[in-house]
Amino acid sequence: MRALVTGGLGFIGSNLCKRLLRKGYEVICVDNLSTGNKANIMEFMFDPNFHLILHDITSSFPTANVDLVIHCATPDLKDPIHYLKTCSYGAFNVAGVVRRNKARLIYLSGANFYGKQNQEINELDFYRVNFDNAEAVGLQMTESILNSYKGLDIRILRIFDSYGPKMPKNNLIRYFIDQTKKGEKILVGNLTDQYACCYIDDILDGICCAMEMDEFQGPINLGSSSYYTVAEIVRAIEKVTEMSVQVVCNRNEDKTLNSITSIKKAQGRLRWSEKVDLDEGLKKTIEYYAGRKEC
């Protein structure tokens, strides 16, 4: 079995490449290095079943003989024009590969498809968003393009916040870990702010469930239904690292830091649920970053 992973040098993409290699797939990784990092694939870079193609998916790419395509390319929002081109041209080009190869497509959309919400979101919820919000517009556009292709096996998963090895520096958990390693202060709004985060292995389990099942009815949310306060996350990091963390609060009101996930559909249709609790996930993540240089 051959799998094509777009955005394979990123956080989810690189971990997914690793998982697919372990499952016996031959993996073709396509990335333009706009947000990905070659350091993320060094542990399997020279695996004979892994192939890296440096390419921007806004241009067509005639990849042949693939059975599975996992589309998780996420461009940098600092360039909104290129972001929207990736969401549109990229979707058409990926769909072309799927159609030519009669392959199965898993598209990893995101929580920002719904816009910023302060209530539990299920897959039936849809909110019109301000067209100035390029990320939400882009995700909705990609899903709309892919859904217009009839007769193709296209499966959409909406991934909410996750953490683990290879996560980007702008991830909240990564920021906490980096500051703790350096012995520097952690700046937060309020210790009672809430944040939902799902460990990467659980996200990968959900993706594998979706790609291996015979019949799929989506889209389906994947993420954590458990919320942790900033104080709980800090205490868990202190417990794992056996280091004291200094936290500086600069705001009084409490808030939810990301969208609230409803995973009832994933639990029912994928028979999936998160298994890794915060303490275990942080331990694995901190062990990964221990002794590593910044990357």
C-alpha cells in the first residue's frame, strides 16, 4: 500500500508519516517547507519506504500509484493570499491525484472551520464567518471543493487542538514546556483559563480508524472533550519535570482558550475516544524535548 501525505513535514503530518511507515505503508511526503520542518522526519528520513518531494501543492503534481491520500497541508496565515491559494488550488490538485488513482482521501480540516465559538460544537453546527477571517474561509472552501467531487471516497475530519512531539512553537503546551526548560516565567492571562488539548497519538488513532473503515459518514470532529485550567497544566508540567514554574498573570477575567469539542460522533461512528490523559501525554512530550535543541 502506498500513501501520499501532503504537509508531511508538519506536526500532524510528520507524526502521521511515522505511523504509516510502522503500519507497513510506503509513504510519499509532499511539502514546500513553508511551515514544516525537515527535523521532524530525520528519524525515518532514510527509510527505504519513505520518499520526500519538496513541492507546493498550489501547482499540480502527477503522483501515481497511490492507494491513500492524507491531505494535511497547512500554509502560514502570515501570507493570506498563499493560504487561500493552497486551500483552493491545493484542494483541486489533491482531488485530481485521488481521482486519477481511484484512491481514498482523508482531509484533515480544523476547528476554525466553525469560527471562534464559546459553546460545544458538533458537526451539524455551521456559522457564517467574517470574510476577513482567512483561516475559516479557507477551511470551508476546501471542504466545499472536495464535497463537489461526486463518486470519490473523500473523508473529512476536523482536528481540534492537539499536542505532542514535533508540535510548533506557537502551541500553548510547547510554550509552557520551553519556558520551563529555560527556567523563565510563563505569561498567562489567568490560571483559571481553560484549554482543551488532545495528545497526538489519540489523533492518529482517530485518523487510522477513519481511513480503515469500510463506510464513512462525515465530517467528524477529533479532539479532547476534557478541559484543563492553566493551573492544572502548569502543575502537571511541574510534576513531570520536578521543576518549579513561575507563572505571571496579566488579566483578571476567565475565558476558554479554544473551541469546545463535541466528539460524540467520533465515539459512535469511529468507536474512537481519547485514551492518553494529560499527565501521560505531557510526560511523553517532555521526554521527547529533553536535551533537544530548539527546532
